[in-house]
Amino acid sequence: MPRMKLSARSVVQLITPDPSNRQIIHWDTELKGFGVLCSGTTATKVYVVQRDINRRTRRVTIAPTNVLSIMEARKRAASVLADLYKGVDPKAGRRQAITLAEAFDSYVAAKVGLAEKSVALYRKLLKNLSSWHDRPLRDITPDDVEARFRAIVSEVLAKHATKHFKGERPSGKITANATMRLFKILFNFAKGRQPTLPPNPVLRLALEDQWHTQRVRTNHVEDAQLPAFYGAVMALPNEMHRDFLRLILFTGMRRFEASCLRWDYIDFSERTIRIPAAITKAKRSDFVLPMSEPVYDMLVACRALGNETFIFPANSKTGHLMDVQFSLDIIASQTGICVSTHDLRRTFLTVAESCDLAMMPLKALVNHRLGDVTSNYIQMKSERVREAAQRVADRMQEPCAIAPIVGHNVHKLQ
């Protein structure tokens, strides 16, 4: 680590982010253990002290360099170092000064019903704030938030600069928004338990209108594209991926709900799929989806394969299929149609809307919240949902060039 005489002038001249892209501490030559920590990703510079205590290295943050003068910081550092020399651990007395990592752990523990998928996403977003994990929340300033918010965009752009994308290149704006919204939630959660915390520093982004505008996603398979898309799906060499994509296309199911379907969720006599509340997004209640004729026939064919537990088994930790991006890439290369599995859900809803369905059966088909108090009193009859499902399937089969099955039990609505 570099050493220098820290002065007001030398501290200002320290470069941030450090060119090494790592945290660098510039140690003072006059007061041993006192230094300035320069971030490798943001413009943040903070005064720190460091010393071994009880055979452990203890680093204590004094304050950002733009908050204290070098003289005041040196004075505080000398006091902290004196305590460390005496064997007094200053962090032991600051256990109530909750850090970002501690706030996250407490939040996850408190939110009993939080889905594992959500926790995994939060952990991924929290990596964008790795330099803050051990910092007390009270020490994270609006300036820190603003600098990190901008840095995340730059980091995402740099990360994907050399990669090839068939669709839109990631801009980093969505990642920056999501990361700081998570930090805002964690800070508010901690403040609810420690009212002495300062105002949430993320308020700076709203007060100065810095949040990035996010476009509403509208990507889906157009009617004119359905013949080519469906043909490419049916030509996939991986039959399991083929059936998985067909299931989502003809039901509008969410990817996770479809991927972890088990045979004991399927009732062939009643022609229904019952998805337990625990694996639905809303977790309100079990989602019972009537099978249209194409879905019923496909699942009968899948059952003949003899898979015991999952409809789409895989050699993975979960035991079931999780990702079909490889097959979607094949389809994109053959047809030029670049879509995600969620875009297929959007395709299903777009086709369903073209069938002039009432809003309530339309929402019931995809397990969307009905919305208002009056709607919550209405108990949707299963046959009404079944008729809606078959009507969408019939409408979907036309451009996909699938001949409707003659004599099925559900008649088209006039």
C-alpha cells in the first residue's frame, strides 16, 4: 500500500476511482495506522484507521474526506488508535450501528414469506454495493448514493461492451434503479428498528429527478410471426425444450411455474393443472388452470415418456428444467424472432385479448389479481375459464397451422 504525508492538498489530489479498479489505502507517514481509502469504482474517499487487536485486524471508518478536514480526521484517528492500543474494540461498542450486510440479513430473516427466487435476485443486486457491505448505514451519504448510482451504469456498459447481443444491449439503467431501490428498502427497514438513523440517502435521487426512465416492455411474437416461430419450436432437436415452450405459448404460464410442474399437479380426468400457491408469484392461493385441447394432448404425450416426478426433469440441483435460452437462441438464429419466455406469456395475453374475452376470465387465465373490491366478491366458474382457455387455443392454432381437434368437449364461443 502506498505511503505519503496526508495533507489537505494531497488528499484532494488522490485519484478516484483508483485506476486499479480496487480499493486502495494511502497510509499516512506521520500517524501510523491512519490513511485514506479510495474506492476502485466510485469517487468515494474516506478516512480510516487500522490496527491489530486481539490477533484480528480491525479497520474503522472515520468519515468521508469531504465531511472532515484532515486535521479533525487525524485527531479522531489518534483517539481511535489509542483505544485500539489499549485493547478496546470500537466496533464492539458500535454494534447498534447496523451495516448494510446486517440490514440485509435481518430483512431476509424478518420476511418469512420471501421467495427464494427473490432472495437470490436481491443478493445479486447487492453485489453492486459490495464496497458498502461492512459500512454502517448511517455513514452512507447522499453523495455516496449518487456516485454509486452513476457508477453502476458505467460498470454494466463496460461489462457488456465486447459481447454480442441479438436484441437491445443492456444499458445498466435498469440495474442501477433496481439496486438503489433495494438499498432504499433495506435502509427504511433498518430505520424502522433504529429511528436515530439519518434520512434515507436515496431520497437524493427522487428530489433531483435522477431515476432512470424505464420503458414498458412490449416484446412478443406477432401474429404474422407465429407460423415461423411455431415451426422453429417444433423443429427443435431438444424435445423437452420444444414441449416446454409450447406449454408457455398455449397457457401463458410464468417460466418458473412451468419449469417445476410435477405430475401430481395434473388431473387428466378433470383436465386441470393445479399449481400450489407456494410456487405462484402472488402466493395467494392455488392456481387451477383448465387444459385446452392442445395442452391436454401435449401432456398426455409427455406422460407416455415415463418421467416420474417432474414433467420437465433435468440433471440439476432442482431436479427440473430451469433454462431454455439455448433453444430460444436457435429459434432466433433461424427466424430472426428474439423473444424470452416471458415474451411468450405476453404473446398469449395478446392473442387472448384479440378473442374479445371479458377482463375477468382473461385475468383468471394468467393468475393476475382481479383488482377491485367488487371483483374479489366474484367467484369465477371453472367452466367459464375453461371456455376462455379453449377459445384462445383455437385462435392460436390458426396461425400456427395446427388443425383443431374435431369433437373436443369444449365448443367455441360464438
